[in-house]
Amino acid sequence: MLAAGLGLAWFSGFVPPSFAALLTVLTLGLAAVSRFASARAALTSGIVAWLALTATFVITSRTAESRFEAMLADRFPDARTLDVVLTPMPANPVCREVLAVQKTPNQFVVRRAFHSLVPGWCPSPRSPPTRSPGAANWPST
């Protein structure tokens, strides 16, 4: 099961190599602890890793949301933001796909973007934008 998860991280194309390497090191480290350490140490290290990973995703999510809302306010001052939905990329706490729902004086607008807290480490994908009726696409940030 661990090998399948690591294989997906390395070969799915969704996880940058740096995060796949970090995930591999974490997995191998926890597997070694569970094999060679006491049950108490294995349980403690698993809980610590889980809490650290969860905290990382929570902190980066809040940071990304505040930065993205500031960018929306700066780039679209006449629009009122109704909701911002951030979805993290698999095994990647710094990159998120974003949907922003805004209301302008005469229409509702959905802006779709990709946001990276560390653009040099996790650059935005340059896929062609998709259009749907009543939706506006916004370039990746």
C-alpha cells in the first residue's frame, strides 16, 4: 500500500518531485520507526507527523486565502467577493486551485486560478483556460 501511494506521488504528475521526495523520506522514516522502535515511539512519531502535516496544510491554507483575497481586492476593486474556494494539490501544501465567486454591479463572476505560495518552487500550470457561460477566467497567480 505504501509503495502504491509513493508510486502515485512520483508518477501521477500531480505532485512536484520535491514534495514526492519529502513524502518518500517521511514514509521511509515512519516505516523504519515502526519496524525498529518501540510501539510507543512508533505511535508517538506517527501522531507527531500527522499533526505537523495537518498544521502545515491549515497554516498554508489561511495564508493563501488571505493573500488571494488581497489580490482580488487589488485587481478587481469594483467586485465584491462572495466566496473563495481553495483546493490544495495532492501532497502539496503550497499550491492550490482557486475558485473565487464575485459580484460586480451587473453580473456574478467566477474566477478560476492556480495560486502558489512559493512560485519558484511550485510554478503555476499554464493550461489553456476553459470558458463556460457566465464565468470569467483569470490567469494563474
